[in-house]
Amino acid sequence: MKKWLYCSLVVIFLSGCGGGTYQIPKQEYQTKVQVLGVLPLLVDYNSSLDYPQKDTLFDILARSTNGKHEYLVELLKKKKGYFDVRSLSVSSELTALSLLSAGSPHDEAGWPQGYAYDAATVAEMAKQNVVDAILVVVFSGEQVEEVRRSRTKLETLKAQYDDIRTTAAVIDRNGHVLWQLSGTESFQALMLQYADFDEAYYNRTDIVRIKNIGLSGIEQVLDEDPDRDGVSVLPKMYERLFAEIVSGISPSIFDSFR
């Protein structure tokens, strides 16, 4: 009985661990952030990306993200980790221009380290909407160095690949980052390139070419498919992203033991 109880507590403890990194102690975060504002999902058109039809790609992504933050708000409310979670009604395009104007630093491998958010913009939005902090989720084009495997898992290729990565942060009224999802923890929203191991195999060559995924393939990933009852559901990419964010910033009763 004791062994079963111990294992159950371990499972619950581990399941509460989410992605991202707190910049302050969790207990201080819980005290500081009682009311959380959630911005519409932002797309950084100015991010560095070597992809054909880059602007068209970002337009497709922007249309796809429109209104999706409402799902995120509901998921955070269900966790009951805050006194209130509020959806902020602002222009995603104008907000991205002002909030992300300073850009995002990258490490040597190209991983985004999080944006230098404009403090004045954050303070104004927090004041207008009466919130303690704001959750910002940004989709950006990145060139990151990583290892990709073939479908058989037998071959690998380390190279620079184009991706759409998602970073996120909770920022207080003074512009201080309290929690952040970035770097190698940043979420791979879309793969824009793949290593064609099959081509190399059939041509009997060791040279593996990196190819772009077409816009039609990207749209398929972003499309909403109806479930069995004909109700529109979130694409799996958004489900996985929101689950990671929610598990990362939803305080629980077990946080005091960590």
C-alpha cells in the first residue's frame, strides 16, 4: 500500500513538470501573478529565414493563428492556477511591431534566446487591461543547427535547418520576464525543410540534400479538421504547443514541495 501511494505521488509530481524556465522562484511567481493577460498569438515577420515565398508563408501562419489564443485562455482557466485569465483584445500585427521591435538574440547554433520586449508597451497593456502580467507567444522563422534522422532512424544529418519556432514569455508590468520558453526548449511549430535520405539511398550516394517543404504541405499541418461529430478542433500542432505552455505556467499545490 505504501509503495503504491509513493508511486502515485511520484507520477503526479512528474506530470506537473512543464516546459520553460522560471526566472523567479515559483512561490514568488504565484504571489506576483494573480491575474494573467493573454495576447493574441504573434508572428514575427522580421525574423531571419531563408525560405522561398517567405512573406506568403508568414501570411498563411498569421491567418492560422488568428483567434487561437482563446483556446489557450480556456485551457489556463481550467487549470485554476490564477484568480483570473483574460484574453486581451489588441491588434496582433501592431502589437508585434511595437513589442518585438528590439528583436531576439540567438546562440551560435541559431536557437532563439527570447525577445527583448518593449517595456513601455507591456506596461501600457497591463495598465489598460488591469492584469499583473502578460503571456506573449511568438512564432518566428529560425535557422537552427540540429540532427535529423531518416525514416528508418539509421541515418542522421547534422546541419542548419529552417524552422518555424515558437517562444513564449510571461512578463510583469515593469517589463521583467518571469517565465520563458526559449532556446533549445523553443517549440518546433513547423518543419520547413527535410533531409532527403531516400534520394541519397536510391542514387547510391552519400550526399544528402536538404529540401524545402512546400506551402501546400505546411497548410495541411495548419488546417483544422472536423472531429467525428463535425465540430472544429485544434490542429495537433497547437494542441501540443498549448499543452506545453499550460503545464509550464500553471501553478499547483505541489509547487511548494519543489
